[in-house]
Amino acid sequence: MTLARLAQTAIVALFALASLAQLFLPAGGINFVTGIAIYLTAWWIVLFTILPLGVTGQAESGEVVQGTESGAPLDPGLKHKAWLTTVAAAAIWLILFVIFEFGLISLDDIPFIPGPDAWDA
């Protein structure tokens, strides 16, 4: 196992442990369902960011297969990109978990979120 693969596995393992820890930590930070929703949102955003990286179209390589779109990728590398997306989303989630669980920044500190009295007419 290479060092990069070990680091990726460690990040995903930390995410899994922190997710399980949410079930036992006192309320006040991110609860379990919110944590899963944040992770899934981050995963999809990172996926759509990573998808175009390293893609070579058939027209660019000169190997257009009859009956296919010339801009279709030769090898999209989806398995590698899914793994990279999982690791990146886990790292983003861990950062957000630490920030909110340990109270480094609360939602009240973010100025663009209106307070509870902002909705009173």
C-alpha cells in the first residue's frame, strides 16, 4: 500500500469515526443526519468539480469511434474520480465537523444568515 493510498484511507476512516462519534456526543454541534446531508452535498459538489479533470475527447486524440459523439471521452476514469471525490468530500466534512462541533465558528457568527427576529414583520 502506497503512502498516498494510506493517507486517503486514513481520511475516510477519520470521517467514519467522526460520523459514529456524532451518535454519542452531546447536542450542540452537527447531529448525525445533518452530518450525512453535509457529506452528501459536499460529495456531489466535489464530484462535478473533479469530473472534467484529465479528460481527453475522442476528437482531440483523433480516435473517433463510428456512431459516437466526437467530444465523448476516451477514458473518463470514473473509478479513480469516485475515490478521489470520496476522499476530498471526507476531508471537507472533517474540517466542517471540527469547526462546528468544537464551536470555533457558530452559525450566529456568520453575518449573512438572518437572525430569528429578522422574519418578524
